[in-house]
Amino acid sequence: MQPTPRRIRPHRRTAALTSVALLTLAVSTSAGSGHPVAGSTSAAGPVAPVRTSSLGPCMISGATGVQMSEGIPTAAGYARSTGTVRALNLMVDFSDAPGQGSALDRFGEFFPQTTDWFRTSSYGRLDYRPQAPIGSWLRMPKPFKEYGIERGAPFDPGYRELVQDIVSTADPKVDFQDYELLNVLITPNAGPSALDTVLSVTFAGNTEAPVADGVPVANASFVYSRQDDGSGSYAETGYRVLPHENGHVFGLPDLYTQDGGGAVGHWDIMSEDWGADNDLLGWHKWKLGWLDDSQVDCAAGAGTTEHLLTPLAEPGTGGKLVFVPVDARTGYAVELRTRAGNDEAVCKTGVLIYKVDADVDTGHGPVSVVDSTKDSGGCTRSPNVHAELSDAVFSPGQYFKDLRTGIRITVAGTDPEGNHRVYVTRA
Ligand SMILES: [Zn+2]
């Protein structure tokens, strides 16, 4: 599979939402007759969660040929995203870029933070076990520059050669069968600074990968450099490149585009993995098997339905996601975002509405957040993040209407616990 390159410090351009009409600060007049939306429990199994039929219309999928899609269920070949997942970490250096300091210090830039991040985001459903069975730098047989690694480099020939050399060098000490995914933590002095270009990349679901101990090294994340965004917060936030790259290993696409983080802003680590800590969209949590089907409402029927949303970032059995399918490939997702869990820098609490298009490939804008306060400039004070969408959430009394489909999503009010009631109206 082709690589999924990522970038840092995108241009601060606001991507225009197309075919979406936005009405804000409109007082709700919808009475909301509200037939309850059926939900039932299901096993969030370790391989492919069993989906209840009531959610079927919300399991949008992309056409074949979409490399990495938002569709549910995730295509086969990616690493399992629930239960115990063992990550092999190899710290790699080169004769022209010898590791400086201890290899375990490089490992320590990412752990235990990455483990904690996944535990929090998954409500404990992903038990991420990082291991570093070789505690020293793994020296590659060729100088770094001879592999021809640069931004956007394809798997062949450079990465294939690098993976083969990693496998043959580590193989005497590692049984690759013991792990679900591989993190290659490259010595930071190999290649350019992250301020110049970002090389970090993941090859996920790669069936053409070299085989080690009888298993293909199909899901591997490579982390280069140090992702210091210049805010002086590297020690706290620099690790976040790894949960982003591992997100690809679990099948999540990139949400930033050529224009940067303008489509989703700081609402998902697949959009921006720099700056303050941020969580994943509820859609991604459902896709990864971290929400029970009973926590997802599928608003597919005609008329008005009522839904109660509890804060996405907090554990609990309450409703976390409402999805309003438009067709077999697209729909609107609705969730409640607060400052909690991994969402440490939310500057406006409320209901986030975004369009998911399973037919749009990774890096081309498969998700677009609807901005309730267009051209406001945003409310965040975090440096280096896309500010405009930071206050995109909808508050009680506001609604969004898609003029093309007539779908209307109204935030009706809150209960004493801060949960939000939402009405969905469709013809
Ligand atoms: Zn990426």
C-alpha cells in the first residue's frame, strides 16, 4: 500500500465547505416528537465487531479503489485496535547518523505517554503493550542517505530495503510473530529537522511487506526527527506523532489536506498531532471498536428523533455518537466535546457536527467539520494549531441545516449533568 505521508505546520488556510449551508444562532422551533432510536449491545470483538442491524444504514463505505477509507467496517489487513496489542519498538541508527545518547531514551520520548493516550481514548479497550527487546541502537548496514528516504517516498525501493535490513538485523533477537505492529524509532539526527519537513510515515495493511519469522511486517510506523512545534512543549506533546502514525496502523486515514488542518482543525489527532493534546472523533472511536453499538444512534428514519449525547472524552455507557446517513457513502456525525480526557485544550464545549465521506481518500479531506461560527478566528490560545475551527461546536438553541438534503440537526438543551439533547429531522 502507498505510504501515508504527514505534515506539520500547515498553512493556516481555511478550507471552504462545499454544498453545506450553515445557519447559526437560530432558535430551535422543532418540537421533536422523538421516537427513541433503538440501540442494543453487541460484542466489540477483537477482530470485527458484530454490528447490529439498526446501525446498518450508518455503516457507510467507500468505493473500491479508495486506499484508506473512513468506511465501517475497516478493511482487512490492519492491526487489531481492541484488546491487548503488542508493539515492537526498534530504535534504529546509521553510520552517517549514529544514535546520540541511549536508545532507551529515544523509546522514552514516546512511552508511557502513547500507551496512556490509547488507554484514555479507548476507554481502556486498547491495551497497548510497547516492548523494546533490544535496548540499544540497531545499526543499519548502509548509511542513511543510501536508502533514499525522503518525504513521500514510496515503499519501493527505499523502505523495502530498510525494512529488510531492520528485519535481518533484529531477527536473531526478536520473534516478529509476538507483535501486532512495529514502531521504528529512527535516531533524530537522521534526515531533516521536523521544522523543515516531516518524514514520519506509516505503511499499513501492506501485503507486499517483507516477511519476518513467517509473518509479513505489514503494519509499521516510522518516526523521524523530533516533532518540536516550537512552542517549547516538546516534552509534553512531542510523543503525539506516534499515536497519529499508529492510527494509520489501525486503519484511520489522514484528515489534514494539502491546505493543512483546515477541514477538521484540532478535533482529531489524525488532523493535527502537534500542539496541545487532542482526542479522536467519535466516528473514529466507533470505527476502532471503542464504542458499543448501544452508544451509537443511527438517525436513518424520516421524521424527528431525539438523542442524548454524553461527553465523548469521558468513559461511561451513555450515548457518544449520532450518525445521520445521507447515502451509502456519506453522512453527518454528531458528538459532544468537552475539556476532558485527551481533549485538554477544548476552548468551547458543545456539539461537534462533521461530514464523513467514505469515498474520499486519506489526505484529501474525508471529514469536514461544520463551523458554527464562521470567520470567528476561533477561541484557542494553543500555538501552532488551526484556530478557526476551535469554536466550531454548536450550543443549545443553535441548529445546522443541510439545504441539499433537508437534514436538520438541532441542539435542544442540556441536562443537569451537562449531557446535550439533540434533535435530528429529516424528510
Ligand atoms: Zn498521517
